[in-house]
Amino acid sequence: MKRLLSLMALAGMTLPAAAAQTNDFPTLDRVLWVHECMREHPDGGHYEMVSKCSCALDRIAGQMNHEQYMAMKTSSDARSIGGERGGYIRANKQEQKVAREFGAIQKAAMKACFIKVD
């Protein structure tokens, strides 16, 4: 019985640490993502969309670390850069693949959190 309690205590101590590692996004990046999500999806009330958009970001954070998130988001955002600088990104097949993958991850997370997506 003592061994079982020891194992349960040990498991309880390691689970929160593992959860914290999968959601290591800085608060600023979380806030910016939720604000952007709410701006792009004004179809619900303020508190409803705060919850839904936070849910979506938590799902994204469960799939990648912050460094991966920033690389994928940068590739995705860079597609909107105009002129020659943006042309390099738009012509780069690897960057386009990363941007499409990030878009698919975001879309799946939003659907899972009941955010209407096109």
C-alpha cells in the first residue's frame, strides 16, 4: 500500500511539470494570439471568444513548443509582406509548406474549440 501511495504521489508531482513544458508560451504571445483570434472571429460575445480563442491556443501549445510556434507563425505571417521581400517567401516552397501546415493546425484547434472557420 505504501508503494502504491508513493507511486501516486510521484505521478502527481510529475504531471504538472509535464503540462507546464507543453504550454511554455510567454504571456505576451498568448495575449497577442487571443486578441488576433478575437478580432478575426467577432461572431461571439467577448467572454465567450476569450474562452474559445484561449482554448485554441492551448491546443496549439499542446502540439508544439514556443520556438516551433514562432517559426511557423513567422512563415505564415510573412506571406502577407508585399513587394520583392514578400516575393521570396511566397516563392519559397518550404516556407509555403510550413505556412500551410500552421494554418491547418490553427484551423483544427479552432474547430475543436467551437470557433467558426471558413
